[in-house]
Amino acid sequence: MKKSVRIAVAAALAFGAASAHATNGINLIGLSAKSRAMGGTQVGIARGAESALGNPALITSVPGTEISFGGTLFMPSVKTDGGGNASGVPGAGTESSAANRFVVPEIGMATKATDSFYWGVGMWGTSGLGVDYRDAAPVAALGNGSLTGFMVTNMQVMQMGIPLAFKTGGLSLGITPIIEYAALDAQFSTDFDGSGANFTPGSYGNGVSQVLTGGYNLGIGYQVGNLTLGAVYKSEIKLNFKDQMQIARDVLGGCAIPTAPASSATSNPGCSGDMELSQPKEYGVGASYKMGAHTIALDYRQIKWKDSTGWGDFNWDNENVVALGYEFDAGNWALRAGYERGSGPIKDAGVATATGPSINWFNLVGFPATVKTHYTFGGSYQVSKKLTVDAAFTYAPEVKESFSTYLDPGACPGPGCMTTTETKHSQTALTLALDYNF
């Protein structure tokens, strides 16, 4: 139990970080401008070079060679209110995370080698979320500490892949071997010895931990007439972060809790060892149907947070995602719109166990992956026979989530310190890309 709790807290801080571009938990809703403009649909609609991760079987739609590159300006808004306490400890009001602008790159290439074989290469930012409460207002009653722990989390996840696809008739099969790079850095402060005098913003952390590992995506596509069907499986990719989040694991016990905080240059050695997480496995099916200038696409995906390494330990659930997209193609220009809805991975850990309120605090403050609904639109303009410009705008309306937590999981983990933490989270994003065909 103690091991599970330590992993849970560490994980909540870890992925509460990132090149903050998460929407379905830690994952982007789509990995290209066209996909994001149509609600993130990508499993059953062919997008050429942009299909490498969404469904590698559908890179077979390129007539020759296609290169696509661009990026997303992601702008989350996260605000947290630590509440206060009936015993007289006040809150500081609503604190806003300063981590509110991030750039997410994407580049992909696919080519038709023979009538049956297609291949490509690409690199995409895929996952993450971040918070920055280093400028939070101190609370005198907590020794000038903060109910958000002065938390700063930062993680970057990048996938590099080589899609390979084989086509015969209307059937396509594809695989993308993946190399995943992930970097994690997280820091926060808490009152470990209970004196109310040990809050020093940014004093607890262990620097950046980097992971280079691998996995794969499998895809199948079938086209009959104007109908395209697709299915994908994405493997779990395990991430072993060396000597990360010892302090976070100490917060819930299970290791030697020090009688004084570590210095600003030294991490607490009480919980040594690596932190294991994963990019969760995923299943998806999709379909699209073209009627003249009109195309409708529908995807269903399940992201297996609960069943992947680390996530279930801090009360994350498997997430069901449904996406619907529409496109009007006028030839040299196109308009797109979409809607996406996820069930959300974060669930209330409750107060029945001593660790539940602490896990709630880490989820809401360190990793507020609470957004569930996205509205999207965008379009394309063909500059020439070879060059097209794509754009997409996505909006996730504000979600307000409140869980029962402790004022300070380190110094005051008991019923007398119970409070309610409330986090509000919304997102906007702008994606631009260029497609070059030759």
C-alpha cells in the first residue's frame, strides 16, 4: 500500500508538469491541424503524412511524397483555491498558474515507395500538462507557506516514429515503431517537520530526469467506395524516471521523514529510487464518409490510464473519448469543425482512507487534467498545386472540480486539517501547419 501511494503521489506531480499541451489526460486530442480542426478525429479518416501516429495504415493516402510541418500554441488557464479550514487557518484565495503558454512542434513525411508499400518518418510533441505556482501568496498561519505548495511542474514528451504501411485493394495495414523522449522536472515546498517555518519556494526537487525508450502503434484501414474504416492499438510505453520525486513520496509517509528540510541544493534522500510511469496503452476505432464536398468523421478511443503502470495507483480511471468532425472541401480551400468529449481520468479518491485527501491534493494542484469537452474549427487554403496552409483553433470550456484535501499533506495529514481544494481549468489552442506535396 505504501509503495502504491508513493508512486501515486510522484506520478501526480510528474505529469502535472509538462510542455502543457494535454487535453485527454496528458494527451493531445489530435496530432495535426486537420485532425484538431475536426475534433481530433484521426482513426478512420486518411490524412497522409499526418496519419503516422493517429493510424499508420492510412499514410497510404499519399499519391507521391508529402511533408507536413507546423506547431501548436497551447494556452491553458488553471486556477486553484486551497480553501481554508474550519479550525481557523485561512486560505489565500484563488491562485493562478503562470504556466499558460506553450509551443508544441510537429513534423512528418510519408512517401509511396511502390504500389503496395509506403513509409515515412516524423517527430511530434504528444503529451503533458504543467503548473507554476512559485508566485503564490504566502499564508502566515502556515508559516508563510502556500496551499498550492509553491508547486512548479514541467514535463516534455516527444515521439519520433517511422510509419510503415502495406496496401492491397481497399485494405491497408500499418505499424509505427516509436522512440519516445520524456523529460521531467518538478519542485514544490511543504512543512515536513510540522513547525510551520520550513516553507522555501522551490527548495524540494531533484533536477531534470530524462528517459529515452520505445513502443509502437498498429493500425488497420479499409476503404470501400466513399467509406473509410479504421482501428488502432497503441502500446504502453513505460517511463522510468531516475531518482525522481523523493520528497513527494515522503509527504505520504513510507520513507524516513527528515526532522529538517533539505537544502535548496540537496534533495531529501528518504525516498531514493526511480519513479515508474507510462504512456498508457490505447485502443481506437473510427470511420469517415465522403459525400461530394462534405465529409463526416467519427472516432471512439479508450485510453487505459487505470491499467497502465502508475496511473491506477493515484485513482485515475480509464478514459472513453468520442470525437465527431465535419469538413467542407471546395477544392482550393476547405472548412472544418468538430466536437470531442472525454470521460476524464481524474476521480475523487475520497476520505475513507488516510491517503485519499492527499492524492486529491496532488491531482488538483499538481496535475489538474480535468478538461473533458472540446469545440474545434479551422480550415485549409491551397496556395499552389504543391503547397497548402492548414489552421485549427480548439477551445475547452472551463471545468470546475472540488475534492476534499488536507491543508498540508506533509505537516497536517489528519481530520482536523481537512479542507476543500477547488481547481478551474480551461484551454485554448491555435495550430498552424504547411503541407508540401511532390
